[in-house]
Amino acid sequence: MKNWFRFTRAEREDIRRAGDASTIGWFFAAAIGIGFGLGYWVDSWAGTEPWGGAVGALLGIGAAFMNLFRVAKELSRDDEERR
């Protein structure tokens, strides 16, 4: 592995973009899990089982897709600027 400072600017940018893209999968799992967890907590507090968990999971899925589109837009914009 090369020393970080010996990478060219383009190589460092490619590494940064790969890191940004790799977070998408983790964010999907985290957003859905957190949404479901909060919904489950609401269910236990309000006695509305299973609706809180279902709504929380759906909100988590929505947040995950919003992040996916945001990251894709940033990567696309970066790609257009490099041309």
C-alpha cells in the first residue's frame, strides 16, 4: 500500500468516492433498524403493536432511500466535474 501522501490527487479522490459509496449499505441497515426500534418502543409504550414497528420500519426505509439518492447525486456531480 502506498503512503497516503504519495497518491495523486485523482487517486485520493477515487478513494474518497469509494468510501462514500460503501456507506450506503450500512446506512440502509442502520436506518431500518433504528426506525423499527423506535417504532417497537412506541408500540410498547402506547400498546399499538404491530403498527409502530411497521411505521418505523417504513420511515427507516424512506430515510435510507433518501440517503441513497443524495449520495448518488453527489457522486454523479463529482463525476461530471471531473470531465
